[in-house]
Amino acid sequence: MQFIVPAILPTTAEDLSGKLSRLHGISTDVQIDIVDGRYVSPATWPYTSAALKNDGLPESDAFAHLGAFRFEVDLMVQNPEEVVGSWIRAGASRITIHAETTKNLAQLVDDFDTKYGHDKDFTPDLLAFGLSLNINTPTTLIEPYLDRADYVQFMGITEIGKQGQEFNAGVVAKIASFHKRYPEMCIQVDGGVSLTTAPELIGAGVSRLVVGSALWKDGSAKEQMKKFTELAQVHGLYS
């Protein structure tokens, strides 16, 4: 498992391809943030694409570039049960579902087992799924499903779906409390992760950091990935 994961919030297929090209040779994993413009806005690719195929995926050659990566999708979409199968068939190895986006969370969790062949104890590298929580969402919403989830994602920002938002420090105590109760659960954080906030998050129990704007806005993605990897290793995280 890669502990520092670059996140791309693609505006177009070309934007996605361009950022993927910058990650060649420095990362094997990449997270693609998918925003439908309904759950949160503005919409990102593929919802900004002129045409979506019947399976909910874009008419685009962008997936050709994904062959070099193990890619995961963070589905910030309303009713994710309508599109999750499309992304699994497209080859996503990890699917993050925001627990607030569906009224059918129990059924969706069941579907990962019955429809998509997910087995938490057998195929985590082939298909893993995680449940994400916004800052103000209580962990009780997902606790009934933790025995079937591979990881829990805590959002480190208040306004999701936009990179570059200010880190909400309140998430640290929330993570620490959760980690104390569920020490074996893999925890990742997305949003507001930087070289400044990462040490505190790791100390609270985070074992996977999803890095967006801090990777893209500060010059060389290669150099930033190196800094994050070195920082994680100092704190005891190794890929």
C-alpha cells in the first residue's frame, strides 16, 4: 500500500492526462476526485464532458493513461450506487464512498460483496472500498459497516470538492478518538494535507495521506512527493 497518494481534481480529460504525465515514475497510485455538481460543486471531469456513455463514463481516451497507475476514485456524487459499478469496470482498485451521499448505504455495502466480488480479507489490492466522512458527520453513521470496509477517510476540510481549502484542525481530535476505538482500521485523510499538517495527522493515527493542492501548487510534483515520503518515513510509515 502506498502511503502518500497524489489526488487529481480534473477539470477536463486533458487536465487529467497532463497531471498523470507528471506523476510517471514518482507514484504508482493516484486518486481521481469525481464531483458531479449535485452533491457538491463545481462539477469535475467526467461530468464536465460533453457526452457521457450509457455506463456513466466519459467518451474520452483519458483511461489509456491510467494503465501505468493503480487508480482509485473518490466519488463525491449524489447516489453513488448509480455509477460505482462503472468505475469498478473501468479498473478502479479503490472506491471511496461519501456516507452522506446515499440513502441506501446498507445496500451499497452489500453490493460491494454480492455484485462486485469485494472481499475485505482476500482482495484488498484488487478492489478495496472505503467510507468517507465530512467534518461534521458523526462516525456513528458508518460504524455498522466497519467490519466490511477496508478503510475510513476523514475529510480535513469543511468545503469538499475544492482543492486548496484551509485545513480544519478539528478533524485531528475526531481521528484520534476513532483510532482509539478502532485501532486496526486503516485511516486516510483527504483535504488540507500539507507538510505542516501531516505530522499531527500521523500522530493521531492516520496511515495514508491523500495530497492534492500541496503537491501541485508548490513547483515540482516530484520534489514534493519526495518531501512527503521522507516525512512519512520519519514518522514510521513505509510503503
